[in-house]
Amino acid sequence: MRDSHNRVIDHDRVRSSSRPAQLADRGEFPLIEAERRKGRSYLDSASSTQKPARVIDAIKGFYETTYANVHRGIHRLSEQATRAVESARRDVGRFIGAESPEQEVIFCRGVTEGINLVAHAWGNVALSPGDEIVLTTMEHHSNLVPWQLLAQRRGVRLVELQPDDEGCITPEALERVLSPRTKLVGMTHVSNLLGTINDLEAFGAICRGVGAVFLIDGAQALGHMPVDVVRSRCDIYVGSGHKMFGPSGIGFLYGRRKLLETFEPFLGGGDMIEQVFFDRSTYAPLPARLEAGTPNIEGIVGLGETVRYLESIGMQRIRAHDQQLVGLALERLSGLPWLEIYGPRRIDARSGLVAFNVEGVHAHDAGSILDMAGVAVRAGHLCAQPLLRHLGRKSCVRASFALYNGVDDVDRLLAGLDQVAEYFNVSSTQEVSSR
């Protein structure tokens, strides 16, 4: 997982002569282009991505020409707005390979709300005291805290699944922690700290074999690699628009239809009902039953446009670009003996991000100097405190790449790290101590 001499890269898979340009035209991203003209690099896409002009224009155009409430009006504007929302639902379903997007794609605010929805709408009904939920050490807090709260409510036991020394979860490790009481396995598709890409197909087959619900946090995968919920055999897959070049405050929950039909309503209110009496109600079919109230209509429209934008580029091309760029970054970063890098050595096992610490320098200090050098990165606990404790750290710095990044951004990151080393008098011969 971490190497005292930074041997974190499979050199057979990365050619040092490879110098990838950004995949997308930066002019398509107004803020990225503005930052570039100032000599700055945005390397914080794992936290939130910038938005292409066509997504911004789609939201603006919807407000100017089509906006109305949805699913309840009989006038022209309401019907047009409703068609736009349902078109976006189909777009999202197609993007992730859902078989029945009209019933299996539920719009929500994002991954956090989606996982809380499952914990309440399914967990409160399906789980009993003594049942077990398996979660990996590498989970974002959004896939830990809702289950902790459920465990307190229902007397459920949480079981930890730890990564190996390479920062990977193996099928054998999952099988070792499963028991007859395992009811759910929750796992991130991509670790937001290690960059590890988990093998959903292998894990999905294991979960299906023991009858456990397989839930995936897709925040760091969507927008960076192809996703196929059927092939991966997951039961639930949640995503956030702002992580995949779309609007904030909108996301989705995919669930297998038969599983979703067992969910109790998460929120009560308008549009999720069939009949309301003073003392009781009956509920609408999917997806309305799990989408109470007026949705983020413009966000849904923007999310649909985001999906179409990504499809126009091609997810395989985006994945190849990320892989090439992070490979180049890791190769160059591995030449800094005072840098401790985390995550798998094999480039095909990791996504387009790299997390590290400068020996003897607090992550916040390193991040501040990088910002002054024109490089925006994330520094802190990354909402991954259990994993950082597993690594023996309290914080780290993370640089994350996207389709609008290129080799010049890697150059600026390396130049910024030189400034960090100079400012804190880090010796060029200093090596990270063995741990």
C-alpha cells in the first residue's frame, strides 16, 4: 500500500515517454480555462469536478424556456419539464446499464442521501439484532456513518474488511469475513484516498452466492470509467452529479427493481402517494414512492446533459486518459525520496488520483504552499479517517486528475512540491522512514 522508497508503480505498464494532453478542450470548461490563463491547475476533481459549458447552458436554457413543476401539472410547460426529467432518468439508466431505468433509477441529492435512504427504507425493515453489515476500511464517511446509526437503532453488527498491503481488497478477504448473518456488503467502487478500483464482478458474485445485498458507492468511479450495474452484479449503486462534471445537489440511487419494491418510503410528502386520508395513506409505485416532494428539477436536467456529454467522449477513452496521466504523475513523484505515496502499485488497479505526504510536513501546510504555487489539491482527512488510521496517518494531500487535465498540470504539481521542499527545508536526499 505504501512503500518507504516510493516503489509504487508498475513500470512495465507506463512508458516514461508518454505525455498525455488533456482529453477535453479546456475551452469547454469556463472555470478551468479561466484558471489556466492565471497559470493555475485544478487537481481537486475527486472532491468536485468542474462543469462543461453545455451542462451550464442546459440548466440556463431549462430555466429560461421550460421550467415548471413536474409530475403534477396538465399544462404544456409542466408536461415538457416532466418529459425532461424522465428523459434524464433514462439517460442515467443507459449510462450505468440498468435494465429498467423507469423503475430502478431514483433521483436523490447524491451518494450521502442515497445511502441514508437505503439504511432507512431497507435497513429499518430488513435487519434484525445480530445481523451483520460488512464495510471496508477504505469507505468514505458517507458509507460508514449511516450504517453506524442503523446499528445503534437495530442492534446490527458492523464487520470491517481491511485492504492488503497493496491497498486492495481481495475476494478471499471478503469470503473470510462473511457469515450466515451477513445481510449487506457495502463497498466503494474507487477509494477516494488510495485510488484503488475494486473488482465489483468478483465481489458481486460472492455476495449473490450468500444472499447478501451488495451496495456500491460510485462517487469516484462515475465520470472516470465505464459502469455496468448488471455485469457487476450489484444490488444498489449510488452516484453524485457533482463528482461526474454535473450539478451539485443531485445524484441517483440505482437498485434492482425487486429489491426496491421491498423499500418502505424514506420521506413522506407530495408525489409519493396514491391516496391520502386523514389517518393513513397508500403509496405510489416506483420510482415516485422514493422521491417525495418537488425534486431538484434543473439539477436532473443538468445531470442528463452531463451523461450525454460523457457518452460523446466515451468512457473507455476517459479511463485510458486518467490511467495514462496518473501513471506519468506517479512515475515522476516516485523520484522524490521524501514523498510517501499511498495506493496500489499497478496502474490498472487504480484511478486517476494520487495521495501522499511530504516527510515532516503537515498535509495542510503542504496544500497551502501548493495553492500559492498555483495548484489546487485536497489536504486533510478526506472523509476517510478509519483508512488514515490504518495507514498510521492523520491526514494527507491528494491530487486528482480529470479529462480536462494534461501533462502541464503534472509539471505544475512537481514544481509546487519543489517549493514545498524548499520552504520546509526538506533534504533532496531525505527518504521516508520505514514504518
